[in-house]
Amino acid sequence: MKSILFTALFTVWTCLAIGQANFCIKLSDAANELTKQTVTYDPSYFNISYPNGDVPSGKGVCSDVIIRAYRKLGIDLQKEVHEDMASNFAKYPKKWGLTHTDKNIDHRRVPNLMVFFTRHGQVKAITDNPKDYLPGEIVCWNLGGGITHIGLVVNKKSADSKRYLMVHNIGGGQVLADCLFEYKIIGHYKYEKE
């Protein structure tokens, strides 16, 4: 009886682990695919449709990398963040002087994404060990002067094979870069919607 129970539990655990690994690899692949598109860094405010709204395809900022990668997997962070903010507005930053949600921009702000991933994802340790940052995970940085940044860990390694690369947009478009430890890490998350 114990061996049957153990086998059943092991099978469930294996399926869950494989499912998570597959999701993370798919998310990583989606981010890598974004690097093939020409995007000009543009932090302008855009009126966009809802749900599944996006800024013009040739424009974007760092958060748009995350939004677009998840959207390729059928997850609409515009909708997810908006719904959470609408129900829990007091838990989100008030840096922009807003008194209510804004479907056009809320999901494109790094501090809002950090709150959302903390509330609905898995908060991962912030370390200086590159082995702690795996494909499909999200990293947020403080660039100084109140400027935050976000990127996605992908399944490609640095030239010295010591760490995974990031897909992000810090001004040069949606690019693959070895920048994990270039800035102060302030957030590390894993988010999979069931």
C-alpha cells in the first residue's frame, strides 16, 4: 500500500514539475522570439484596447517585454493586473498620483508588476548566485534615481556559461543581454497562471 501511495505521489509531483518546467521554457522561448522584432523604446502613454490591449508593435518599454512574452502563452497581464488593482487598489503604489485604475498604463509600470507578482506569483530569493536565476523567472532592478527596470531570464547562457541571459528593453529595443548583475536587483519572481 505504501509503495502504491508513493508511486502515485511521485507521479503527481513529476507531472507538476514537468508542467512547470515546460511553462518556464515556453515563456523563455516567447521572450527570445521577441528579440527578433524591431522595437523602439517609447515610454509614451497610449490609449489601448482592453482586454488584450498593446501599444503599437514597433514601440515599447521594459514591462512590454514581460507583457508580450506572457501574452504569447495566452496570459493577459493587462487584464490580470487591472482586475487585481481594481479589487485591491490600496495595496498598489501611489507614485503617479492616481485615485483609480487605468487600464492603459497600470500593467506597464514595474512597481505595479512587482506588487502583482508578489501577490499572485512566487517570490524568489535575491542572491548574488547566478544559479538561483532560472529561465522563465522575472527580475526587477533599481537603476537609481527612482527608476525601476524589469526583464525575463531566458534559456540561453552567457559567454562564460555561468549565468542565464536576460531579455529586456532598456532603450535599445527588445534584446538578449548578459545583464543579470549589472544593476541592483530588487525583485525576483516566478509567475504561472493556472
